[in-house]
Amino acid sequence: MAYKKNIKYEYLICQENIDMFKMGQSYDSYKFMGSHIATYKGKKGICFNLWAPNAKNVYLVGDFNDWDKESHPMENINDSGIWSIFLTNVIIGQSYKYNVIGYDGISRMKSDPYAVYSQKRPDTASIVYNHDNYKWNDQKWLKNREIKSMIMSR
């Protein structure tokens, strides 16, 4: 799956992605797990996907719902253990966590393991981020790597 700027929500949670992930053969799961800008039924929003196979319930909490631990329940897609939700009221830069309810009934607030941006310690929330605006600054490193590779292959 190529990384796309405006991906459809349905593609992020498609059965192929779920199956490959569960078989341990999804080598680019970062492209659909975590938070991503997406469109669903013509509306732009943010899709959140989390792997929590032993969870009884999962809720998305954050700045957008005043950290209400149960106002945004996520859906366990096809009982796969991948929990998902699509929201249109979340904006870039807002903090979030997952409220994971285990089968023991205990609520555990968890950061997003696929987050690309997070709060600094001692805070631990993940932050919704727009990957499209990131400007890489590693041209010099890439050029040096290319030169070293050419020298080593002689």
C-alpha cells in the first residue's frame, strides 16, 4: 500500500490489511494503524485504529471530547482485535489516548503505539499529526550513505 495523502477510511480498515496484520505479514502497518487523515462518505476527518485483541471495549478520549472516557466507543472490526473510529470533529494538534477496558473490567489509559507525534514527558498523550506537511531534512545523510555504499561495493 502506497502512502497517500487523502486515503479513504474504508481502505484503512479493509479486510486485507486486517488479515495481513494478524498474520504478522503487514510490514507497513503504520500506514493504517494509529491516526490518519481520511475521508468517509465524502467527509474529511481522522481515522483511529488500534490493535487491542484482548480488550472488552475501547474508547477514544482526548481534547475533542474533554477527556470523557466513554463518549467515543470504538468498533472492533469483524472481531479482529483491531478497534476503529472515524471522527470529523478532531483537528490536527489535538491530544488523545485510548481507554482500553480489559476483560478484567479494568480501565487503562494508553498512548497510541503508532503515533508519530507525542507530548513530552511527563505527559504521555499522543497528538494528531498531519504527515503530509513534514519536511525531511536528511538529504546530506542520504547522500553520504549513497557514497559509502558505492565505496563499500568496490
